[in-house]
Amino acid sequence: MFETSHVLSAIPLLLLIPFAMAGLVLLNAGLIRSRSTAHILVASLCAASVAALVYVVIGFGFANATGAGAHAIHAAGKDWYFLGQGRLFAKSINFAEPVGPFVLLLQLFSVALSALIPVAGGAERWRIAAVCGSSALLAAIVYPLFLFWAQSGWLSQLGFIDGGLASVQVVGGINALCIAWIVGPRQGKFSAEGIPTAMPGHNAVLVLFGCLLALVGWLGLTLAPLATAGPVGTVMLAAINMVLAAAAGALASLVSTRLRFGKPDASLTANGWVAGLVAVSAAAPSVNPAAAILIGLVVGALLVFAIEVIEIRMRVDDPTGAISVHAVGGIWGIVAVSILGNGEFLPQMLGAATLIGLVLPLSYGLNLLLDRFVPYRVPPSGERQGLDLFELGAGAYPEFVTHREDYMRR
């Protein structure tokens, strides 16, 4: 996939990816209440750090990103690869050549980005120690396993296409769903009758600025690998499609909320922008601009209803909408490759089914097991106090009141 002669020219694009991480962190921080702002920032930093370290030690070898060999099952007259045979600490890489280090850095950024997504799903009630443990499981087992299947293993052999690392998004979104299930809803989120209560975020400026940073980072995430292999025209097409899908997703969410609630919603519009980036990731190099716009329009409208279903029907408390944006949006993007791109329908559907039928139970089981040893949820008193004070001892806004009157009356 990677051409040695093109790697150097792709490095500037590679270095844009941390902007996606910064954008997500700011967006998530703005969408939660002010009394846990510093906590989600520190938790995000810890998640990204642990994921990167564990991935280079263990996960990178399982992902077999440098062609170090793979374990296979022989069936139907063919070897089906299911797990890489790379060495620990990325010792399979030849650092004298540029391709191996480029792939490692790309995947370090990618797994760190994937680990940030579950932090949003457990926001305002997930302990930092548990965040670190869950991020380690994601980077060591879940993420490299599906990445190998999608890029080198049996799914790839069947024709599955993931042109822009959509697995980064969906694996993170699925893990966010597992975390939200395990930690349960925030106090006061649901009434005794199961009716959800609005808990608006505290800073729309952070949310909207995070969207703009996310676009810069997503361009790097999608274009860097393309620039090492594909022609310049393909790279530019992917960049155009990323911008168009994000724009269409934001406008579709804005119109959907206007029609449904009477007024447009800033946070849902911002999430529609990011969902457009997520959804087009798999198809960006292989569809025309009209198809990219359609992908963005569909996911922007779908997002509004997905958030309602997850919150009202499933009674899952997802403070930032991360599950809908990354899991639902990413799965739609994978399916869209077969509808609007050059992918075959059956392999793409099989990839989506694998994420739901194998990755979801695996993620849930691993996190449920870890919860037995490292309790995920803070006690009720800590949640009322706010995680900034409870776990960090200081708030993000020490000069402002960050608690509502209902807390002061307790």
C-alpha cells in the first residue's frame, strides 16, 4: 500500500492528525457540565497516552501492519488470516526504512483517537483509573484485532474496504456504548418513569471550535495514507469529499432539529459536522462529490434520531452523542461504500455485522471484567460534587460557580 518514495511528502499530513484529537477533546469538554471539565480533559490525555504506549508494546504486533506474518486458519482451500505475528515493542519494524515508522506513527495517532471516544460516553461518572485500564484493553486487543481483519485479515480477503480507517471511529464508538452501559446514567438523567432530563453542556464555543479543529485532523487521518500510495487526484478528491460531507452533515442536523424541535440546536449541528467526517472516512477516496454530500446528509439527519433512540428507547446516557456520531455514523459510512462507492455489498455488510456481533460483545465483556477489579463509576457523592473536585481536587473554573442550586441544597 505504501510507496517509499512518497512517504516523506505525506509526513506533513500525518502531523495534522493530533488536531482531530484536540477537536474531539474540546467538543466533549464543551458538551458536559462545567464541574467535570478538567476531569474529562485529564481523562482524555490519560486515555490517549495509555493507548499509544500499550499499542506500541502489544497491539502493533497483533495488527501486523508491516507484514511480519500472520496466524491463519485453512478452510475451503484457502488460508484465512486472523491475527498478526509482529513482535512486541514494534521490533518487527526496520527503522532504517521510512515506511515502517510512518505506519507506526499513523497507527499510534489512530489508536489514541479511538481511545478518546469512550471517554465521552462515560463522561461525568467514569474514574480516571478505569479510563486507563479500558484504554489499555482497547489498544492491546480490540482495536488491533479488527484493524488486522479489515486491512490484512479475513475481512480484507473477502473484499472489505475501509479507505479512511473507519474502524478507528466505529471501534471507539462501540466501546463508548459499552462504557455507557456499564457505568449507567448520570444522577437525575432519567425520571422514575424513564423520561430523560436535559443536561446541557456548559460551553458552546469549545464545541464549535472543536469541530473546526476536527476537520483539520480528519484530513490528515484520511489523506496521509492515501498520499503514500494513490495519485494526487485521489488525494484531492478525498479532501474535497471530507469537506463536503462535513458541511452536509452539519446542515442536515441543523435542519432536522429545526423541523423537529422548532429551533436548530448548536450541539447537534456540531455533532452533525463530525458525523459527516466519520461517515465519509471509509468512502472518501472512492466516491464522487455528489455521493459524499449524500453520505453527509443521511448521517446528519440520522444522527438526530439515533441520539433519541439511544437515549429514550435504550435509556443509555451518552452526554456528548459519541455513540451516535462514531458508531452509528461509522457503520453507515461502511455500508455506504457498497451503495455509493466501489465496494461490494456483502463484504461491507459482513464488516458491519462483525463490528456489532463480535467487537461489541468482546468490548463489553472485557470492560465488564475489568469493572470487577477496577470499579468504573465514582460514588454518588463524587458525582454530585463533580469529578473535578472529587478526583482532581480542583476545578477547571475556580473563579466561577460550577454547581447548581440543587447541589447546594443537599
